[in-house]
Amino acid sequence: MVSISSNNQKQQLLSKIATNDGHGENSAYFDGWKAYANDPFHQTENPNGVIQMGLAENQLCFDLIQEWVVNNPKASICTAEGAEDFKDIAIFQDYHGLPKFRQAVARFMEKVRGDRVTFDPDRIVMSGGATGAHETLAFCLADLGDAFLVPTPYYPGFDRDLRWRTGVQLFPVVCDSSNDFKVTIKALEAAYEKAQESNIKIKGLLINNPSNPLGTILDKDTLRDIVSFINSKNIHLVCDEIYAATVFDQPKFISVSEIVEEMIGCNQDLIHIVYSLSKDLGFPGFRVGIVYSYNDTVVNIARKMSSFGLVSTQTQHLLASMLSDEIFIEKFIAESSERLGKRQGMFTKGLAQVGISTLKSNAGLFFWMDLSRLLKEPTFEAELELWRIIINEVKLNVSPGCSFHCSEPGWFRVCFANMDDETMRTALRRIKNFVLQTKGHNNKATINKQCSRKFSKLQISLSFRRMDDFMNSPAHSPMSSPLVRT
């Protein structure tokens, strides 16, 4: 009692933001990370530990990055070759960012989008990763209690990034497997009307393209429909495109920037892009997030807000040099795409061998796995029960669909690019063995149930047969009864 009272008193001394659960750490998504942190897998030191498959990191091309760094020592101010630039870089404080950095990022964004669009370096606004970029846009576009529509399933971190400190709500646009979770105008209209009925003010629509967790991309017609929808409602469109360079198969990635440039009558003040180098280059630790808005006021306000989460000038200096090396960037994008496709193919084909299907995808660092047939019953409670077995017994941190606000139980996100080949083979072997054992157990249970039913029917049949025999035997025939004879 004293401990509880003491904790309550401590909480009363703090703000509501500091003491609420808005960060979302009570989600199974983050619980999986904690399970990995407590028992991390290592090939030799902890071979029975938890394999991290809940973290979307791109580690497949670090050999190319390291080779470039070795061959370009002047790009870093912490080398003998680059030390002459140390003072100028160390004292630079302009929150616009280094001009050469903004120019290099704009050019890289163009390259990733096949040089089909152009980006203005003066519209590049820095932030502390995509997390900071999303929060900055939420502060710019919405007030406390306002909401953004978000198609399901969606990245669990959005609940933290857009809601926790801003007080903004996320209102789900329910999508399902009947059409491979595609976003439709019908679903958007239904969600918008439902929000209106609940007196919730919708200020924008947030889309993730390529999708996390689906690993799919939006086609041009869908993007046009989305832009038409937000224009008709006069609400903002925030396009998270942080996986743009992870596309490894057809169809090609189409950015909302392409739609904006070709659509007549589109209100460009409503269009905003979130970008990052965390996924496409595999640099989450560098905390490079980008807000690119077509709205002049948003650009100016976001730039002022960026003071709370700037990218270090040392990082800007290094990346400006790397991203300006177009020969290297072309090689990296092509090689990364090839390696991602190969890794994803190995995983999904391996799962198919034991009857596990995955949503067809062509992008991202993950795939969407369907384990609904392994559920005891079609509920989210059963999904979490299965997830706990996978975490605690199979020792794989895959993320359950309910943590992504999926409308159907049984789906799991599986990350495949954050490990080496040997760990990948170990993970695949574990999950294949688990599926085979589970199927064997389920088959045995089914056989036992069938045998039990057959045995029950046999018992009933024998019971009736014995009753018939009893009733028709001379000793027990009704006509043989002494009372009848009398």
C-alpha cells in the first residue's frame, strides 16, 4: 500500500504526457522487442535465444557502405583527410541544414523515384528520423482532438509518433484480405462518415507507400483516387514514403509527387511527404528524417520546429558526400533491390513448403504472413496466444497483426533483412519445424476427435443393438413376461 501511494504521489508531480500510456509500449509489438532484448540470439554465445524478426532494418548492403567509407575518408571530419573541415562543420548551426546536404537528399529522392519527378532542395526540412517528421507534421496540420484517417493494418509506431505529444487521434480506415488489404474509396468514405457521426474532426489522411506491414505499393489509379478524395474533403494528405527504394519487383514504385505533378486542379497545399534514410540506406542510427511539403507555410513552420530535432552537421556532411556520388548510389539501389528480392523469396518459398502463405508483396523489409489456420479459434485472443508460443517457445520475435490494428486475426509481420544468411536459415528452420509440429498435433487432435466420435457412435450403436437383443430374447420378450402370460 505504501509503495502504491508513493508511486501515485510521484505521478501527481509529473505532467499528464509524462505519465500516460501514449507511447504505446504496452503493445505486443514492443513486448516482442523486450523479449528479444532479454534473450538475444547469437550463433555461438546464445544459439537458443530469441531471433529478432520484429525490427525493420536493412542490413543486407553494409559491405557496400563500408567499402565506400574506406575509399572516401575525406567525407568524414573525424579522419586525417577530412579534419580540415572540422571547425566549419562543428560550428554550423543554421536549422535550414547544410545546402549541399539538402541538395544531395533532393537528388537522392529523385533517383529513388526513377528520375520521373524533381524535388526542390529549399523544401527539404530536417527532423530526428521519420518519427520526428510525423510529429512535426501533426503539430503543423492538426489541433488537440483532431484526427487523421489511417488505412489498416498500419505501423504501430504511428500511435506514438502522431498521437502521444500532439493529442491528435488516428481513425482507422478498415481494409481486409478480401482484396489483399487494398485501400478503396468506399472504405475511405465509410471511415470519414463514421468519424463525422462521432463528431471527430478529420484533418488529414495518412498513407504508407510502400506499406508497412504489407510490403505492397499503391498503384497509380489508387493514388489518383486518394488525391481526389482528400481534395474533395479539403483535408491534408501525408504520404510516408520511407521504403521507396526497397522495391525489388514489379510493379515499380509510384510516388504521390508524380500524381501531384500530373493532376490538374490538385490543391498542392494539401500534399506532404515524409521521408528518411533509415530504411532505404539502412541508417536508422543517423536519425535522418525529412519533411517535404508543397505548402509554403508548412515548410516555414516545420523548419522552425525542426530546432527540436536537427540532424547533426557531422552526419549531414558525410551523407552529402555519399549521396552526391551518383555512381555509387546507382550501384547501391540496384544491389539492394536484388538482395532484398532474393532474401524475401528464400523466406516465402521456404514457408510455402510447409503450407504457410504470405501476402504477395514486392517491397519493404518484411512480409505479411498468414497463420490463421494455426489459431485455435478465429479471435485476436487466440492470435496473441499463438504469438506467445512463437516468442517463448519457438524463440522468434514476429509481430502479431493485432498490434498493427489489423481487422482480421491470424496475420503476422515478419522482418527478413536485419540478419545474416545463417541466422535467416536458423529462423526459417525454427518456424518450419514449429508449423510441422503444430500441424501434426492438430492432425492428431482431429484424428482423436474423429475416433472419439466414431467410438461414441459405435457405443450408441452397440447399446441399441444390445437393447434390441435384450428386448427380443425369449427370456425378455414382452410376450414371455409372467404378467402377460397371466
